[in-house]
Amino acid sequence: MQSIPDIADVEIFGGAGPLDLVIEIPHGATRTRDFERVAAQLTSVLPANLVDFFHVNTDAGAPELGVATAKRLAGKRVAIVRCRIPRTFIDCNRRMDASAEDFKAGKVTPGLMPWITSPEDRRLLRTAYDRYVGVVAETVAALASDGAMLLLHTYAPRTVGVEIGPDIVTSLHAAYAPDVEPTWPLRPEIDVIGTTLDGTSHVPTGVIDAFRAAVPFEVADGKTYPLHPSTLAYDHVMAHPGRAVCIEVRRDLLADPFVPFAEMQISAQKVDRIAVPLAAALATWW
């Protein structure tokens, strides 16, 4: 369970022995420098001001929430795996063999973004992707037989309907215009993602009740999008039935304030409002 600079950060909490919980944050590249570091290595022509898409589409607040939650799970050995590869270029929570139709059906962005056009860039990003996925696999292999996984994400407050393509930045700025942004559907404060396209729920028994009893926010059950086979989260849930849960937390509950096109400041006080009850809910569940 080793970190790889600029690819995966692995942080361990608790004593020795097998892991009780793995918290994976596959969209954990949340700093402008994460974007700039990778963009500087690419030869593909990127859309102008693509960093704006990076900021609105990365999981700001998830790393801080993961750490705060792990620290409150007294007596548990917890590992956090945080990806530092921006999903703006390649998404480390996607199956690279999935089709564009698969991603659309799952209401998720593509695995490899369409602006990555050079073979050299694709090799570079795919190598980084494979190394990250390998770190996750090694960490998950250290779970105790009754260990669990928390697949932790954050999302923007509203579902904004824009197409991924060369005009993504222009489309996003139009979508976030002051008179347009409030017209998009408001997302649940917390959504537990575990229902597949056929309507089958793979959410572990007791998770929804435990979260709703402990967390003083709205907790939805798969309202935003399905658990789709085009995501690696799906693989984790299927490989650990009853012991893996995927959640989305709205970023405005963590950021101070939520701003779509800049690196967000994450409020420690806001994080604690969720981390304390989230840890209690996790302990109640497993």
C-alpha cells in the first residue's frame, strides 16, 4: 500500500493488521496544480480555458471529508486512496473498454476525454490510470474478511445538461449564467448510489437507514444517477456484496463558498458537520 507521486496518495489511519475500511476517492485531483502538471505534459490541443471544466467537474471536498471521517472511526484501521490524475483527461473511475453509449446510459462522463487525440498522450494517461487502479487493488486486497469500502464523491449542486466536446467550457459558462444556473435541477444533499439500470438495489442492508438516522441532511437513494457497469465503482460493489457503498455529497455543503470555475476553499467546520455523523453511520452499518 504505497503512494505513487502525482498518481495515488495512500494514507493509513489506525493500528496494524488488516484494514477495516478502504475509502476510495477516484476524483481526488482537486487542486489547480494537479491540472496544470498533467496539462503541461500533453501534446494534444486542449480546449481553451479547460481548467474551468476541471474545477466544476472534480470532486472538491471529497479528500477533506474522507480524512475527517477516517479520523473519527476510533478503533478501526482505515486506508484512504486518493487519485491525483485529473478526470479532465482520463477518469480513474471508468472502464476504458466502455463505449460512448455506455457512458451516456450511465449518465457519466467518458473515460478518456475526446480532446486527448495524440497516441503519446493516450499512452501516458493510460499508464497512469493502470498504476492508480493497481494501487486500489493492492489496498483492497488488504481488507479484513469483513472489511468494507466507501466510494466517496462530491458533485455540483445542480445537474447541468451540457455535452462533453470541444465547446465544453463555453457551454458550461452559459449554463452557469446567473439567470440560467437556478433553472437546472437541484441535486440531493447526499445520494447513495447503488441501484442498477434494471432497478436492482445493491446498497448494503441498513446503510440508508443508518445514514438518515445519523446525518442531518437529505439522504436520497439513487436519485441522481444509477450504479452503472461503465464505472469501476460498480466492480467494487459487485466484488464486495453488502460491504461497499458509493455516496455523493453536494459540494456546497463543504465549500466556502461553492464557486464553479475556481479552486474551492473547503470549510473545516462544514466538513465536520458531515464527517462526524457519517463516521457514526458507517460504524452503525458495519
